[in-house]
Amino acid sequence: MKLPATPQNLRDRQRAETRELILKAVGHQLEQGPLEDLSFAEIAKDAKVGERTVYRYFPTKEALLGAFWAWMQNQVAAPLEAKLKTPRSLPRIREAINAPHDAGRPMRILMATDAWEPQVNGVVRTLTRVVAELKAMGHQVEVISPDQFKTFPLPTYAEIKVAIGVYEPVQERFKAFEPEAIHIATEGPIGLAARRICVEWKLPFTTSYHTRFPEYVSARLPLPLAAGYAYMKWFHKPSGRLMVATPTMRDELAQHGFRNISAWSRGVDTDIFHPPREGDPDPYAGLARPIFLSVGRVAVEKNIEAFLGLDLPGTKVVVGPGPQKEELEAKYPKAIFTGSKSGEELASYFAGADVFVFPSLTDTFGLVILEAMASGTPVAAYPAPGPIDIIPNSGAGKLANTATEGLREACLEALTCDRAQVRAYAEKFSWRACAEDFVRNLQPYPEPEKTRFWRRLRRLARVRRRPAIA
């Protein structure tokens, strides 16, 4: 029985409609010009509401962009949720996924990612190196990334750019490239658009889990872990294989109900990252030894303050940019903050340190751990996914007793590690092996279904372009 409308229900509906008008106006403004030109007055004019109304709903630009980001995700997710309830989509995809394929045959591989250069992080380094190795192996690779679209800075993290208006351009890229295998690396707007296309067109695809997204969001916003995991399970559910970097991460996701999980290890460039050589510059000249180094984004989810608060001898050095840098610089004036470093200069920081400290609890692997080890620098870390899979029995580092205690003791014990043994352990990892794992995990569209599908799509496009005959 339909309940009669009450004044409260009407007010709630009016608020929701006004809110949506404002957020649509934000999207329209971002399509027309850069983020810097975004103004509450123009948004109010576009939404046909008073400027005071916009401020009442969203008191700051940060609140406005945060709400717009969440709304944009929902715009893509809502129609997908409805489609997943239809019984025909997933079985068709599963049939294609289970078909065997020759991992050594060159393929056209499409990769969709919201993390790409100029971002500096382990996800970007992994993806760029794997793409380079894939091309060297003879594969054709098409990367869809944020640098190809209009973007705005992620609220609370301006260094990360979020792409907007991506669905139709991504669809056109699919049609132009006609991929045989599709990999969706991230869960942002580009990943969502690629996922939507694959589900609607019944194309098999794979995904990967690079960041502990629920923990990451909970560290920044008052959202429960359960909400983050519900979204991640929904996103990865139709994937043929969910690639993860470590056994610990695989087991953790399995406990949360994820399926089709496969191993995809990481590599390290042992030519760039190497022990100190005669004549190499010393970035720590004049600083008290030992040098305890941390490299990565200076952000709350990286738990950098747990390192900075330790009572350690010598000097603490933090390399990397991030939204928490100024705050921590002011709070810990004795620590050295260098900002972003790359290439040979970054390698010199790794090689010259006495211990590399990795305090993060939210990473799925921690590529910087291997980079430190390749430089001969032992690692001290908490027993979190990544470190707990790499460090035990390696002779290349030490783990804290728990995820909250014992990091200081691990740092001091790591000083006793044999640096030659640390380097030897890192040499077991290679980017070629990482790329080969990736290819084995892919789920290409099998012949002859693939050829028929793209032929039908091309024919349909030609029909739609054909001018009508009067």
C-alpha cells in the first residue's frame, strides 16, 4: 500500500532534488573549465538556486568536491547494480573466462587505470614497468589513464587527479582498439567506466587489488570498513581473476568473501637500485648516523607518524610528497623531509641509508621494500600484508612484534643484517617474471567469439553512421 506523502517526506525529497541539481551543475562547470574557475556563484546560477543555498548544502569547496566525487561514483554504480541482477550477464562472461588460452601468444591488451604518471607511487611504478615488459614480449598494449581526460584533484589529496566525463571516451577506445584481453587496475572513475562496458557488452576481464581501499578510506573519512569492503566486493565480483600481490592479501580477501583470487607478484629494477658504489654522492653527508629512511606518500594512511615518533639514534629521513608533509615537518623538526625524489637521486637515498622503515598498515605489497633491499638496505616493518610475506626468513629485515608495538626494536635489530645478503634476496625478484604472471592471469575473449563480437560492433557502427535516405 502506498503511504500518503507527509510534509517531512516532501521536504526530504526536495532536499535530495536540490542537492542533485547542485552536483550536476558542478559536473557541468568542470566540463566547461578548470577546477580553479569553479565558483559557487556560477554553480548556483547553473543549478537555478540561490548562492546561499549552495553554501548551506556544501559550506566549503572541499565538501562540495567530496560530495561530487561520491555522487559521480554512484551515477556509474547504480545502473551496474541493476544489471548484475539480470541472470544472463555473468554466466556469459564466465563461459568466456573459463576458456583456455596460450599465454605465450602476443595479444592486444587493454589496461584501464586511475593511477598513472605523473603520480608517484608503487601502483604507478608497477603498472608502467609491466606495460614496458609486455611490449618487449610482443604484446600490443593500450592504456586508458587520467592524463587523457579532464581531471580535478581528489579531495584531501590534491596530488591525485580524478578523471571526469570518461564513459563515452572509454567506450570509443574499446571500439577502436578491439582488445583481446582487458585488465582493470583500479576502482576509480576510469575503472568503473571500463567495468560497466565489460559487463554490458559481456566481455571477460580481470582486475587487481593494489590498495587496501576500505582501510584507506576509513583512515580519511568517518566510514566503516564494512562499507568499503561491500563496494570492493561489488566492483570485483564479475572479474574473471582478481590479482593480488601476496598470499596474506589473498587469504585476507578470501575471508571477506572475494573469489577468483590469483597471485601476481612484483619485481624490482636491480640496475637502478643497487648498493653504494665508489664515487656515488652521499645524500646524507653531515647528518648523524645511523640513517633511518622512509620513502612514500606523506599521508595519514601511510602511518608515517608511527616512524617519526620512535626514539631512535641518528637521523630520521622522509622522502616523498603528500598532504601531511607540512603538518609533520612542524611537529617533528629534527626529522629531515626531502620532498619528492626519483631516478638515480632516489636510488642514492635508498643505498645510503642504514635501515629502511616501512610503517604502513594499508599497503598490499610495498614496492619500496624491494627497492630498499635491492640497494642493500635492510627493512624494518610492522607484520602487515606485504612485509609479512617478504621479510620473514629472508635475512633482509626485521618485523615488529605486532601491528602496534615493536617497530623501534625491529629498526635497531635491522642494523645487524648483512647488507650483501639483503641485496642477494632482492635479486630473486624481476619485472619480467611479474609481467609473465600478469599475462598468465589474463582472461582473453576466446576465438571465434571475439572476432564475431568486434565484427558485429563495427557493422553496427557503420549502419548508425549511414545517412538516412529521403
